[in-house]
Amino acid sequence: MATKRTVMHSSKGKKLYAVRDASGQFKDIQQYSRAHAQDIKRGTTATEKTAKKRTARKAAKKTTAKKTAARKAPSKKPATKRPGVKRGVRKAAAKKPAAKKR
């Protein structure tokens, strides 16, 4: 089980971790920066478990996405051309010259 560490500051202003024993006496004092760096390097079993769960979830999502994509893929009909219908072509109206103001 992990021991509880109290964050303290030294007289010089450095951040420290202090570990106490059952009677409340200081058992170990570490610099926060060094202890924190070691914590990150080591990792924890909790983070490893969540990483495994996350990868399992991603794999499950991919398989369900493939299944739904396979089901949803409808066959597309080719566009049929209708004779005599022109789209986007408009006849330009004859513009009248603007009347001059007197």
C-alpha cells in the first residue's frame, strides 16, 4: 500500500514530501521535484489498468463501427439523365437603360 505523503516547504523554500510513521514522527523526507520525477517514471498499476481498458474500448468501438458501416452502406443508383431538362441555365432578361434624373 502506498504511504501518504505530506507536502511541506523547507526554510529555503523548496517543496518537500514528508512521510510519517504510525506514531506521527517523520520517517522520510524527500524533495518534491525528485520524488515526483520518480513517480512519473515508475507509473502505477492503476494507470496501466486504465490504459488497458482504454485500448480494449477502442478496439470494441472499431469492430462495432465496421459492423454498422457494413450494414448502412446502401447501393447507390447511378444518376439518370432526363432529356430536355437543363439545370442552372436561365435566360437573361433584357436590361433597360436607367432613366436620367433632370
